[in-house]
Amino acid sequence: MMELEKEIREKAERYRDWTAKNLSELIRIPSLSGEEGRVIRKIRGMLKEAGIDEVRIDGLGNLIAKVGEGEKKLVIDAHIDTVDTGDREQWDFDPFGGEIRDGFVYGRGAVDQKGGAASMITSGRILKELGYDGDFTIYFTFTIMEEDCDGLCWNYLIQEEGLNPDFVIITEPTNLGVYRGHRGRMEIEIHFAGVSAHGSAPSRGKNAIYSGARATLLIQELNKRLKEDDFLGKGTIAATSFESESPSLCSIPDKCKIHLDRRLTWGETKESAINEIREIVGDDGRIVIPTYDRESYKGKIFKQEKYFPSWKIPEEHILIQAGIRTYERLFERSPVVGKWTFSTNGVAICGKHKIPTVGFGPGNEVYAHSANEVVPVDHLEKAQAFYTLLPYMLSKGGD
Ligand SMILES: [Zn+2]
């Protein structure tokens, strides 16, 4: 075993500049959600260069590569879409420059999460060179549309492509910690119907704004009462939009719509969250969970309700233990075991489909979605060593 770790560490170091160069090239190809075609084709080329020839693109547009022939399935996942740059004035460098300087790679997606993707490609290369023939078929998935609708790509892989892994590693940024969950979320709309009348005679109508406003203030109170979980933290709710319609500005509004951002902690579900709202609005408001129905870059529409369940895996679980041991064997100290603040594809993989999932990725999540996104090359090197050793450790039952 010690020999194997040494070999993996050496190879991870040998290829660190190749990983950094690949990441730089991926950053130079903008890939907003729904526009990932070019970057997917680029990754396919890199996988080829890595010696991985079992590569295919599914009906939605996810890229799936395969190494090994084992009976069990381990998937290592990176979403390769990014959010937009925001105000360019706030960037100290070109977000699509992909500059490599002083041991860092700079640009949009460096952390969230083309860095994880680049490390995966190199890990595939190393596994190929090692002639991996262990218990697992290792799938590398490069998935799309996560920033727009987390987990959609994975619902597609599981429900439409029949990919049913035993374990999944999510390579979103964890600052090289071993992560085992995060809160879920959902979007909720409440629609209120009023009765329009002339603004000069409000008593003839029913003002939908007042119904909406009353409910909004009660929702503010609801936020204080929501559940708390020791590991995942507190559930929250926030009104994020308030719209009304009326025949004119001199008329009583007959429609009002509130949009809510609900973060779900452990034990909170779609049903429980809807019931709380129902108690507040009674028969006065209609509750709707919006549907995501954007086209993928391949022109495929795969509809999904905007409900993203929370997930967590116990620290004693074999996958988390294997992650901890992998880290210890490679880096000779204990990892931070934690959780993400934000949401990932884990909402579908583990939240919905209950597949054991662990997070490990290069870069600090504070840079995700912010200006001046940057990842240390050292993290890329360590992540690719981790992805390579983990299947071996998992075979040994995490010991
Ligand atoms: Zn992300």
C-alpha cells in the first residue's frame, strides 16, 4: 500500500502543470448553463490525451468517461457550467484569461468548479497508467446546467441513462476538506387573487397586495421558528420577490405573487415546508412549486420541479471513512470533515436518490460566484492524488 501511495503522489506531482494547463484552457472557454457544448468537446479531447477512450455524451449533454471493469460503480462528478462574471470592474484580471502565475490558476470557474474537473481528468490518466483493475468501474461525469438547476443533470443520468452508482464523489470546492452534506432548498410561489375595483372605492374590491403583505410578514416570523440541525444548521425562509397586477394604477390589484427562497435543513421536506405555508395563507393563497424547463445545449428539455432535498452522510459511513483514510495516507494528517454552505448535485444524487456521496475538491468555496476567482495549483495536485487513491481505499472497506 505504501508503495502505491508513493507512486500516486509522484504521478500527481509530475502532472500538476498538465492539470493547471488544462484548467487554464477550460477557463478560456466560457460555459454558462445551457451553453456547455464547446467545453464538453474540449474535455473529450483532454480525456483522449489522458488515454481514456471509453467516453460518451448522453442525451442531455453530460460527458461520461469510464476507467476499469469492476463490478461496483464509483462516480467522480464535476459540473462544468459556471455562473456569469458579474461586474467586470470588480475583477483584477480577465475572468476568461486562464492565467497561471505564482502557483495559482485565475479565472471564472477556477474554483466552481473547473478545477475539480481538471484534477479528475489527470486522475483518470494516472489510474490508466497504474492499470487500475480493482473492484470498481470508475465513471468520470462532466455534468451540465448545475448552476441553473442543481441535480437536474443527475436526475437525468439516473432516471434516463440508468447510471446507478454505489458511491459518488462530488468535486466542488471543499478547500481539500472531506464534506458529507449540505442543506437542501426549494422555491415556492404564493399567488393571491383579489377583486379589482376603482381605486377611489377600495371597499368595492379585495386588494391582493394586502393579502400578500400580511402573508409576507408572517413568513418573516416563520423564519425564526424553523428547525435547526447540529450538522447542517438552521432551515431558513426568505421572501425574494413581490409582484402585483391591477388594471391600472388607479385600480385595486387583483393579483399578487410572492417568491420564496427556502433552505431546508435535516428533517425538513417539500411536504413539511408546504404545510407551514398553508397554515399561514389558508385558502387565501395558491401555493406553487415552480418548474425548471430550460433547453440544454443539445436542445433537450428535461423538466424538474425546483425542489432540492437536503442530504448528509454519517461520519462513520464507509465512504466518509475511506475519504478520511485516503487523505491521511496521502498527506499524513487528518482532514477537516465538514459541509458546504451552498448546494450541489448532491441534492439529486444523495438527497433524492439516496446514493452515498462524499465531497472533496480543490479551492476555497468563498471564491465561488465571486470576482477574482482563483485556485492553488497545489490543491489541484492534491485533489488528483485523492481521487486516484480513494477507489483503492474504498475496496479495503475504508481501513
Ligand atoms: Zn458549483
